[in-house]
Amino acid sequence: MERDIRPASSDSRSAPRGDDRAADRRLATLHRNNEESNLFVRGCIEGALIRLMESKPFAAITVTDIARRAGVSRNAYYRNYASKEAILDGFLNTVFEEINRRMLRYDPMTQTREAWLALLAGVRRIAPQYRLILQAGQGARIRERMRVSLNRGAHRLETGPRYAAAFWAGALCEVVDQWVLAGMDVSDDELADVMTDLMLHGVATADRYHTGCQAR
């Protein structure tokens, strides 16, 4: 009986073999493990910087200080961050992503107060770190993260959206900064009421809150 010596079809030649599929799975697992490891390292570095800021001026903190407190090498530090400021940006990005997720559950026009409460609750959870960043003279980084989070739409480069995001980022950060620095001396509910009133009624609240321009 003659054997069939016809060449294999092109489909069978192009189909991935079992060992190729196994190699692909190993590469995917390795990539995932590397990502998880990098996230862990970044978290350690961010946490180390915040802890150091509790006892040392921001300008005096060195890369060696951060790496030692984080338990990582200087190489691991530089693989993830170019500067101390970049570490703060990474920390704030994570914070604002979580706050955004919570705020987006509410319609800003019909559920304004609920959205503000979500913002204030998010800030309250990281108030000690927020205060340290302000006291380190890095409040502009918070304002920039807020501005970016408010200006992510398709029209973000247009004049109106750019300046509206800058306006609201400045207003919100000023309110929240004062609240945090004052030890959150009013409740979330009370502050959310004021913020909602200001957003919905704008300049009509000037007399009520005595915020109009006044002569001495």
C-alpha cells in the first residue's frame, strides 16, 4: 500500500502548534507578572515618598531616601520614575482616577450635590497625604490633575473646554485645599450644599456669601 505523501495543506502549516500556543501563554503570563510587579514597586515608591514627607522637607528628600524606605534598588526607582515630582503625579493620577469613577455615577446637572459628596469623600480618604502635598508647595500638581480630569472630551483642545476646565479646576481645588488645611472643619454635607449652590446659581449667590467685589 502506497503512503500518502501529499504536502500538508496551507491551513495546517499556518495553524499554531501546541508548543507555540504554550509559549504564547508563558509570554502572556510573564508580561502580566511584570506589570503586577511594576505596579507593586510603584506603589511602594509612592508610599515611601509620602511617609518621608511626614518628617522631612520635600526638597531635602533624596532618591536614596526613597529607595531605602521603599525597599527597592535605585535602578528600580529610575525604571519607574524620573523625579520626585513624577512620583507625586503618579500618586495623584491614581487618586483622581478613583474619584472620577465615583463622581461619574452621578449626573452633574441633576445630581450635583451627590457628585460633590463623592468628590469630598474621596478627598477625605486621602486627606493626610493631600495636606502633606499642599504643605510641600506642590498644590499646583493637584490642580493640574484636576484640570486634566475635567478636560478629557473630544473637544478638549478647543478654547471653551480648555478655559472651562481651568476655571473649575481652580475653583474646586481652592475650596478643597482650604477645607483640608482647615482640618475639614465643616461636614461633607454642609460643604456640598455650598458647592452645589455656587455651581447652580453662580453670581446670584454673591450677596448671600458676601463674595462680590467690595470697596473698603
